[in-house]
Amino acid sequence: MDHGRILRTVLGITAGYLILLGLWLGWLIHRAPPGTVPYQIVAMVGLFGSCLGLGMLLATRPSRADRELWQHGLEGWATVKGRRALERTDHHSEMTQLELELTIPGAETYTGSITFDLMPADSPKLAVGETISIRVDPTNRDRIILVL
């Protein structure tokens, strides 16, 4: 999860909402028909919640480069040769460096390493000796995505 991207999204939506709230309080509320202000408040809060939800939904999407790699990357597999925990994160996972032997059909096998945010549920899949699916960028063999 890209926490920075989500933070920027939340801040942007909140700033936009505060501008809209200022316009509503300064100009529209005085022109509203009598008795409709409570409904307008409910609509404003609902609008904020909806925009925030949609913004966070879009912010958690993978980047365009990652989506293109998922669609157009070369399929292959990797064998985990080594695994070293680097540090624990604040969301109950750990940054882990994986030493991999990468195989793409029609090309030579090569080795590489990747730093990965390993969730406890994925730990057995990435044990030493396990084989996992990967996608490799055809123009840059150092750029890979693990398919878990």
C-alpha cells in the first residue's frame, strides 16, 4: 500500500471539501429555502464521505507502469535462494530481501534480488527453495513483479 499516495489523496479531497464548504457557508446557505439546511448538511457530509472513499479506492490502484508490466510482462518463475528480514514495518509486515534465481522461457537463467514488503500470510509461499511466478519487463530484465 502506498501510504504517501493515500495521504496526498486525503489531503487533496479535504482541501477541496473545505473550499466547497466555505462557498456553501458564505453564499449558498443564505439563499436556501427555509427548512432545507439540515438536508444540505447531510448531503455535504455524504459528498465528503463518497469523494473520500472513491479517492482512496483510486489511490490504492497499482501504478500505470506496474499495470502495464502485469499485462505485457514476460511470464517466468523464480526460485527463492535466500531470504533476509531487513526491518519490521508499522503495518505488521516486514521488509524482506529475497535472493532469486529467475527463469524466463527462451532466455538464460539469471540471479537477482528484490526487496519486498512481506505479509505474514505470504511467508510460507516465499520460503527458501519455493518456486513462484513472476512477470519480467521485456526491456529491463531487472524490473520484476512477483505473482502471489
